[in-house]
Amino acid sequence: MGKIGVVLKLMPESPEEDLEKIKSEAKERVDVEDIGEEDVAFGLTAIKVSTIVEDAEGGTDEVEETLLEIEGVQSVEVDDIQKL
């Protein structure tokens, strides 16, 4: 099995969510290679988390579920994925 690079988009529950707190908690929960922000609409900003996971059955499911547990995160979706 190899590894895959994944960019996950975390959508906060509202524009008032503390993005720095969400980013900090994401770094504590998963092995973050890079983290940034992307303006979405209506003052809402998504957090983009880059990480590397094993290319195994279930792929990114475990990482997605872990990030979805962060308070203030409404949804997590795969934005990009590449085999390394």
C-alpha cells in the first residue's frame, strides 16, 4: 500500500466561529502538512487541511470523521486527492 495526499475542506457552522481554534484543534487531531483558509460566500470562510494518509480501504474516512468531531465544524469534504 502507498500513501495519498489529501486536501480536506472544513466548513464552519457559521461565520462567527473561531477559525484559529478550529485550526489548532485540527493540528492536534491529525498529522497536518499544511493548513489555510478559503473564502466561500456571505462572510463564510472554509479551512483547508492537507494531510497524508495510507492508501487503504476506507481511505480518508477516519480522518474526515476525526475532523468532523471538532466543535464548530459543520461538514468535512475531500477537496483534492493525489497518490504519492
